[in-house]
Amino acid sequence: MDNPVVLAILGTAVGLTLGYIIARVIERSSVESLRHKTVRESEELIRDAKSRAAEIEQSVEQKSREEIKWRTKQAERELSRRRHELDRRDRKLNQRESANDRCQEDLNQLEKETRQVVIENNRVGQDLEERQKALEPIRVETIRRCEEVSGLTSEQARKMILEMLESDVRQDAAAMVRRIETETRELANKKARQIITLAVQRCATDQVSEITVSVLNLPNDDMKGRIIGKEGRNIRALEAATGCNIIVDETPEAVVLSCFDPLRREIARLSLERLLSDGRIHPTRIEEVVSKVEKEMADHIWEVGGEAVHELGISDMHPELVKTLGRLKYRTSYGQNMLMHSIEVSRLCSFLASELGADVESAKRGGLLHDIGKALSYEMEGTHALIGADLAKRCNEAPSVVHAISAHHNEEEPRTIVAVLVQTADMLSSARPGSRREAQESYVKRMEGLEAIADSFNGVNKAYAIQAGRELRIMVEPTEVNDNEAALLAREITKKIEGELDYPGQIQVTVCRETRAIEYAK
């Protein structure tokens, strides 16, 4: 028992046992503590869940009550709507029943009236049958007497009448066919002319532009605004004073002057150049400059005519003839300048007369003056040959020269060698390749025709064909034509143009009436 090893073993065993027991006691106390804590937490969770469940229950109950209330209101509104609809349908049904009742009454009344009408018709039909039976012997007797008088049976008379009607109808049909053929032919010719005119206009655009358009260069693009002026008054004053269409477009530092009359276009060009150099551009200044340029152009025309006469070595030419010759510089025929053409014809006549031993002086004069009437043809009625011959006669030209002028287009029969030489030289100058363009002549004639139609009306002061003949601008006297009459005048001119001229596209007729009040401060 006193052995130390045994004692140690026993002590160890006792220690281990005590340690185990203590550990179990401690473990049990920890488990018990944890259990109590878990129980408390579970109770708290249960209380929270019950509280939330109660809140949710209250919320759901509130929403349910609101939903029930909303659905109840909806049901009441729907019920009210259906009641109104039923009431409306009831009213309609009642109205229809009333209408049906009225219709039934009307039908009954109509049925009664129809029965009465049928009875009346039956009675009238019986009366007609009785009368027809009574008239039948009279009709037979009448036919018999007509056959005796005419010597024809009813069948023969019917056949004769049908033959007469057939003959009349055939004549009417033939006349109608001729009328339709004539109208169709005229319509076809008119349509063909329109088509050809349109084709010529399209093909001749470049030629017309080269002859009827001038380009004026500007120092800068700011000058375009000054040319147009406030609200376009300057450009309108220029167009009214010169009769030219002034085109201000996007072309840099340039404006385009368009007019079929070269004289007007040159006056517009010179006037605009002076206005630009002077810097003062307003309607009054424009009228002053244009008037001054027109006077200077008259002097220039005189100088041009004198130079042509001097160049050909002709002496003692009447001043009126010299002035009219100068105007030919600004006239063209089929695209050929008439002054150059007249000088060329005069030289050809001189050469031919010297070869044939004829009067060179008379031939030279006749050749130079043969187309002088074209400078006046738009102012007078008649052909340019007769107009030119009348002018030469009034200016004391020799009878041989006068006859050569009047006969160069066979208005008179050529009786002298000078007249034949003028005809020949004229054809030589006109027929050489590249000398003429036919489209330009028709274009110029159309422009002159437009202006002549406008000038034929009372109250017209000036008339200008602009924009290549697409517009006719007319200035009227304000004291003779009022605003209402101006509209009527435009309509009458339009109708006259449609009736007398052939032209492509359409023409705008613009009548301008302007009243001016002028006073002088002294």
C-alpha cells in the first residue's frame, strides 16, 4: 500500500475521474444556459411573428374593404349606365312604334286612294276603248279619202316619206362629216404648229440668248443691292424706263440685260453703266440718265448712218435717210445685222453694175437703202419694201432707186436692171452660209406682235415684251384707266393675244398703273 507507484496510479485515476466529473458538470450548466437563451429568443420571435401577422391581417382587411367599396361603386355606375341605355332604347322603340303606326295609317290611306285611282283608270280605259271603236271607221274613211286624193296607197306614201327622210339625213350627215373634217384639220394644223414652235424654241435658245442678252460687269456684288433698290423700286424704274428685263442672279459681279430690241438693250446698258459710275441710283435719277442716253443714242445713230454713207462714197444723201440707216445697226433679220447687210448689198450692186455697164451710183444707192423700211416697219403698216420706197420717195431719191427698193421682194415687178441687181445682191448676201438664223426672225416678230397688240388699246402709254416673250409689261395712263379698267384691259389683251398669235408656253400680261404728284418749291 505504501508503494509509491501504486499511489501515483491511484492519484492519477482519482484526478482523471474528478476532472471528468467537473467537465460534465460544466458542460451541463452551459447546455442549460444555452437552452434557456434559445427558449427566450424563440418566444420573442413568436411574439414578433404574431404582431406582424396581426398587422398584415389588418392591412389586408383594409384593402379588402376598399376593394369591395370600389367594386360596389363600379357596379352601381354600370348599373346606372345600363338603366339609361334601357330607357333610351325604350324611348326609341316607342318612337318607332309611333312612326310605324303613322306609316300604317298612311299606307291605309294610300291604299284607299290607289283603289279609287284604279277604279277611275278602269273607267277611263273603258271610255277610251269605246271612243277608239267609234273613231276606227272615221280613220279608215280618212285614209281611203287621202289615198284617193294623192293617188298613193298608205304603204307607198310611207315609203316615199322614208326616202325623203333618208335623203335629208344623208345630206345632213355629209355636211356634218365635212364640218368635222374641217375642224379636225384645223385642230391638227394648230397642234402641229404648237409642237413645231415648241421644238424650234428649245433648239433656238442659245441663238436667242446670244443676240438678246448683254452682260454688264460690276465692280463688286454690293452694287446688285443698289441696282435693286429698296423693295425693288430701282430695278422696276429701270425696266419701266428702258423696256429691258434686268436679271440680277447669282452670277458673281455681273447683271444680265435681256431684250429683243438691241437699241433698247444698248440704252439700258449705257444708262446702268453711268448710274454705277455716278453712284446716285434712285427712280428720278434713273429717268434723267435714261432720257439723256436716249438723246445721245440718237446722235450716235446719226453718226453711224453718216459713216456708212461715207464708207460707200455716196454723196447728197437726205438727212432723214442717214438717220434711218443708223437705226439699222440695231436691227436684225434672221440673226443678220441689217446695217452690215445693207452695206454688203450696196457693194455687191456696185460690183455687178460695173461689170454689166449699168448705173453704178443708182445701184449702190438702191442696195444701201433696199431694207431701210425695216427700221420703220414696227411703226407703220405695210411691208418693209413699200415703207422704204415711200420714205426714199419723200426724200427725193431717184425713181430708179425708189423702184429698186419697192421691187426687191417682188411687191412690184422689176422693170429696170438696177432693180434686178438689188434683188440679186440681196439674195447673195442673205444666202451665203452662216449669214442668217431663221429662228431669230420669228422670235423678233413675235415680240413686235406682242407690243403691237398692247399698243392697239386705248389708254396704253408704253408696252414692253420682256423675259424672252414670256411677259408683256404695259404702262397705262392713270387718268384714262382706273384700277378696275386695268384688270379688264389685261384680260382683253390676253384674249387678243390668244386669238392672233402663235407662241409656245404661256405669256404673262402685267398692266402697271402709276399716279405721280409733282410740285415745285420756289
